[in-house]
Amino acid sequence: MRFGVVGTNWITDRFLKSGLENEDFLLTAVYSRSEEKGMAFAAKYAGASVYTDLEAMAASDEIDAVYIASPNSLHAEHALICISHGKHVLCEKPAASNAAELRRVIEAARRNNVLFMEAMKSTLVPNFGIIKENLYKIGRIRRYFASYCQYSSRYDAFLQGTVLNAFNPAFSNGALMDLGIYCLYPMVVLFGKPDTVKATGVMLSSGVDGEGSIVMRYDDMDAAVMYSKITESYLPVEIQGENGTMVIDKISQPYEVKIRYRDGIVEELTVPQTYESMFYEAQEFIRLLKAGERESSVNSHACSLAAAEIMEEARRQIGLRYAADQW
């Protein structure tokens, strides 16, 4: 499967190192606005052509699919260009700035009969499968709690007066879009979209959120998530049931899973993870393409749209608005 990549940052490097471990993965094209950066990046991967015009890369016959890792604010635009030329798209999370943009991308993918998938790695790793398979053991589920609070190295620059992309609203960034989505997307995959959303957040002077919390209500359970780029947290994830609690080490990369039952018994469920986490999203994408499928059953269009709608409602409540928003 011949891939082109959009973006030459560290996340693209990490994705390629993981993807290239799959024998069906081949990098054939690199897009960058800067030819110099594109050439330097492509030099690490033999045989890849360099483009500074995305339309030209998308129209070329040397790629089958595109991995998009441009700034959040450009995801939808770049995805639509690639889809319009019949290319399959694996797009970094969040897949768009808001739900309206994402709907346009999904509709275009269906209209052009191409695969579109959001690159949420954590829901495709082996231990997430273990979580799903063993949820029944904890009985009726009453609460989902997830925390992803990681102090950003870029926040130090922010405090010194330099606003890098991570804290710039022009790129549809901030704590919710960068880290909060890791808490929300697995929740949606497991339990669907909640009935109600109540959000709070701490806004920074640049116009993005530094941290926040969201409480959500389902029919017979609730959910709470916390996220931050300006503080650290060491709390595990918990899915609380009436018979026991499933404890997960990290929601962004589940490596350890166990159940603590009410009678004191602890059941270890962890399975070994052979590859780096991003390998599994590439594997799922290639599996779908080889099978002729146009949507993942895990990172589905419905899950991506539900997560986008939750984040947009949360942003409305805390007053975080992007240029792409129509409200």
C-alpha cells in the first residue's frame, strides 16, 4: 500500500517508523510547504518523492493513501483535497476543527468511495481489545473516569512570552483538542455518545484552554474526564461497575489492565504489546483497504463524529472558539 504523508514533524516520523514495520506499507511521497524541509525529511526514507503542492501529490498515481499530520486547523482541508482525488485518508486526531468540518469530510469520503479513518491509536492497541472483551465481568457499569494531564514543554516558552503552535488558537489547538480527545474517544467507542455534557476549563491569554474537566451523563451511568497541558496527573483510568472496577494505567496508551473485584480479588488482564502503539492504527487501516472496506468498526465515522460533537459543545461552554466555527 503506497502512502504519501502530509507533514514532516515528529509525529509523522513516529508513524512512519511504526507503519514501515508492516510489510504492506510503503512510503512513496512526502508533502511539505518547504521544499528544503521536505527533502530533508524524505532523505530518511529512500525512494520518496517530495511535493510542495498538495493538489499535485493527491493527483499523482504513485500513492494509494495519505496520512495527514498537518496542524489541526488544516486537517479537514487537506483531507478533502486528497479525497477529491480518490485517495484514502488516515487523519491524525482530532480529524477536524469542529463537527461541521468532519461531516463534510465523511460525506466526501462516502461520495468518492474511499476509506477515511481518524488516527486514534489507543482504541486499536491489543489491550484496548482486552478492555472491551472483559467489561462484562464488572457488572452494570456506573462510571467511566479518565485523566490525561501532561505538562507541555511548550508551556515554558509560553510563560516566557512565546506562543508556539500548541497554544495558538489559529491552529485549533489547546488541551482539549490535544489531550482531552484521548479521554473522550475511547469512552465513545465503549459507551456511545452521552446524553448531556457539562464542561469547565482554564483559558490562557493566547485564547486556548490550558486545562479542563468534562462531566457527562448516560442513561444509567456517568463519565468524568480531566485533561491538562499545564499540570501533571498520575491517576489511572477507572471503569467502575457494580461487581468490580477495571483499572487501566494510561488512557492514551493502555499497557496494563486489571480488574479489582469487590471481594478483594485482583484479575490481571494485560496482554503483551509487540509493536509501538501507532503500528496498530496503520495495521487497521491497511487491513480495511485490503478487505475493500471504507470504514473502521472501531474508529468509525460515528465515533469520530460523536467525539467531535462532545468537544465542540465543551468548547462552547468554556468559550473556546476557532476560526472554523460558525457559532
